[in-house]
Amino acid sequence: MSKVPLTARGAEKLREELNHLKYSERPRIITAIAEARAHGDLKENAEYHAAREQQSFVEGRIKDIEGKLSNAQVIDVTSMPNNGRVIFGATVDLVDLETDEEITYRIVGEDEADIKQGLLSVQSPFARALIGKEAGDVAAVDAPGGIRELEIAGVKYL
């Protein structure tokens, strides 16, 4: 299986979620299952079935996160020399040439992407159009609404 790029911040968030699931949620669910079992007949025990369903979800999420972390190539952009080029993990300040709107995105791994928080997936057409460019360059992005031209105002390695 190939390595998947992940920022240092994204890897830390996944580790925090994994620890929460393993050391808070898992014991809570085990206790809930034990309490539901104590109530008797398991066939008609809604609490028991709900707790087992939660357990299944949590165990699946734990396996998912462990798989992602084992296949992750953690990239810490702050340790790289800042040559002004847009790379994975960089924070990019953009200006839409048509509307003069200023936008800031950080290029992150696919699992970290959240456009509402300005986290742009490295797999997205926007990110692919920006990678390798530097401040002052114009990137033409084929967006659903047509071609958008974005000028790179600045590149930061945070």
C-alpha cells in the first residue's frame, strides 16, 4: 500500500482521536454493555443493542485511524526550507482576479481536508493547480462555474 501524505498537525489530531476512542469511549461502552447485560433478556434489550452498535462503530473507527497512521507519510512543512513555492502543507494567500476576493488555503492530506476551515485537499483541482507555483504567479483553475484565475499573493510554511 502506498504512503498517504499527512501534515504533522493532521497526524497529531488523528492520534488524539485514537487515544480518546481507546481510553475514554471504549471503556465507557464496555461498562454500558455490562450494565445492559445485567438487565436480563438480551433479545429485547434496546440498551444492549445500542451499546453493541456503538462498540462496533468505535472499533471500526479505531481500525480506520490506525490504518491511516500506519500508511501515513507525515510531512512537517515548518522544517523545510522556505523557497516560496507552493508545496504540500503550505499556507497560500490567493486573490481571485475576477472578484478581487482574498482567500487563504492550507494544502493538506485528503483525510484532513475541510474547505470551510480553509484546508484544501492535495488531490483537489485547486491544489493541483497551485502546487509548484510561487508568489506573483497566476493559477488557472477549472472550477464547476468555469475557469477561475487566482493570483498567489503569498506562501507561508506554518
